Amino acid sequence: MATALIHEIPASGPDSLMPVGNKLQDRINILRDVIDSKKTLMRNVGEEMKQLIEQKTQLILRELEAIWDEANKRMNQKKDEIYKEIEELNKHKAEMEKIFKKLNQIPCFDQINESIESVKRGMNIDIPYVNLKWKVNELRESINTLCTCEQRIVKFVEDIHIPLKSSFGDRGKLSDQICIPYGVAIDSIYGRIYVADLESDRVQIFSGNGEWIQSLEDEEIVGPENLLILSDSIFVQCPQKICKFNNSTFERESYNYLDHSLSGICTDNTYIFVGEWENIQLTVLTPELIEERRITLNTQFKGEDTLLQDISLARDVFYIAFTDTDYPIQAFSKQGTLIRCVVHKDLLDYSLSFCLDQQHNILVADTGTSEVKIFSNEGKLITKFGKEGSAPGEFTGLMGIAVDDLCSIVTVDEKEHNMIQFFSPL
């Protein structure tokens, strides 16, 4: 075999292989050029694909934004429709009240029927009775219109659905658990949820995704009920004490022991206002918890057992929740003068907590019916959601409610699991 290979070498020697080597080198160079051109082509294709993907992504984002804008537009149209229906309903109610007032001035409705029969017999009667028959027919039409409007409004309210975004929190005494939740607050800057644990004497802090961050525990926190986040401070309202903590270090900065029972806390970004449970008045504090003055709430709509339950503030108007009164929520000026009665007791069963959203709607945690009810600041029911049960989106013992800057709703409940529930905006 070796002899055969030797015989294949040209007799002229290695110099005769030079043309073959040159041809191989040329082919190698050609292959390199082909490979380089392929690489360039691939890079160009990659850039084109990248640009195409970016274009498609931007197109999809624009389409999603358009869909979102259209959804918001339709929702706003729905809101406008319901407000128009409510206005129409109020007009019909006013007309009915006028008609009933006129009817009540007639001594006896039997005389009306007798007069109408007299018309049939061709007898002479007073003209007002004939007009009254027309008024009765108008009244019937008004009643029918009123019933139709009410049915449409009820149907619209029932159709509104507030989707549940997330739920978390288990009952217990472990570091990330809650025994008895009471008040709840949202910090839109840090995206945190704060829950006052009445039994464990602490405030539990969670992220917006439900991850436990910190337990705020201090010897001055005893039976915490309500919370307020103002700038970089956390204010904890206990039965007879207000504590202030730093929202970054979670260290206590100050506290003030007050000589009366407290219930509810709010702010106008200058002063802190706390409700007095039995005295039906407000204590005004500086952010350093120095007591400035007290505001007496002048209302005739209270009884011997009426107590102040919760407070909130919007546009220099205090909204106060009371127990044992015909009007559980009333509005007051900053001087304590009653402006109006907002929500009648027929619309609420029993409430421990309420709050105001960015549109100054009133969101009430109705413990008695296991529902969240949303009213306008004039006291008109906009919608309600929830029912009694242990499943997500249901309630077994509503305790607290809060709303963030985007109008997302957070509730705390006495369930074994999913004690904290996060709902999408209305």
C-alpha cells in the first residue's frame, strides 16, 4: 500500500503539487467569502426581525390602549346613563309628591268616585273634579314610569361587577398572620397594605402582591383600631392613644395619650383628626400629635345611645359614621355644623368602617349584610358587591375598608383564609 502511494507522487517532485495547493487555497477563500456573506445576511435578517417584532409589539400596545380607552369610554357612558336615570327618577318622585299633596287636600276619595259617576249620568258637577280624574290618570302614568325607572336602575346596579384582583392573609398568631383585623390603610407611594390586628397588638404590613413585609410592634400599640398614612409617617389609633411611626424605619417617633375613647382617624394634610367615641366630637392634633382644639358635631339626628363610629374628610367636609341613629352617615363642616344627612339607616344594616375614593364616593363595609356598598356623596346608592361566604370575593365578617389613589378597593375580613381582599376599581 505504501508503495502504491509513493508511486502516485509525480516524478518531478513536490514542485508539481503547487498548482493543486493554489486551487485549494482559492476554494478556501471562496468558502470564506461565502461564509462572511452568509453571516452578513443573517445579521441583516436578525435586524429586520428585531425591527418587525418591535413594530408588532408597538402595534399590539396601541391596539390594547385603544381597547382600554374604549372600555373606559363605555363604562363612563354607563355611569352617565345611571345618573340620568336617577335624575329622571327624582323628577318623577317630585311630581308624585305634588300630586299626592293635592289629593290629600280632597276630604274623601269616595266623593271623587261619586263625582266621576255623576259625569257618566250627565249630572252637573264642579269642574275641579273632572280635572282631578285627569290628574288620577296622570298619577297612574307617573307610577308606571317610576316603576320602570326603578327596575332599570336595579338591573343596571346588579349588572355592575367589581372583579377580585387578589386575596391573601391567614388567621393566626404567626409572624405573617392576623388574629382579628380591624382597620386597613393603603400607601400608594410604597404600594403597601397595612392592617391593624386588634388582638395581637400589632400592625401587619404587606406588599400589594400579598407578601408579608413587617410586623409593627411596640409597647404603646394596644388594641389598634384604625390607621392613617401621611407622607412618611404611620399613625395608629388605639382606643385612647395615637402613636406615630416612621414609614421607612418603622421606629416609633411619638405618641399621645388622650383622656377619652377614640374611634376613627383622618387628615386634611395639615392636621390629624380623631373621632371621640362617646362625646360626638373630634380632637384636632398637629402631625407631632400636639392637641390643638376640639370640634363639637352639632346634629339633632342622634339618640341617647348614639356613638361615633368612623370619620373621613373630603373637600373640607367631614363624613361621620354613627351608630343607633336614623342617618348612620352624616356630613359636617369643619366647624362642626351639620350640612346634610347622607345615608339613611334603611340602606345599611351595620357598618364598622367606611372610606372615600378620589371621586368622593362613599364606600361602606356593611358588616350586617356582608356587602360593600358604594354611595355618591349625596347618599345615592351607586352599586354594591359581595355576599356572605368564605370563598374569594365573599365575606363572613367585614371589618375594614380602604381605597388607593387608583380607586382599587381593599377589605379586611374575619375569615380563616383570604382575610385581605383586593378589588379592581369601579
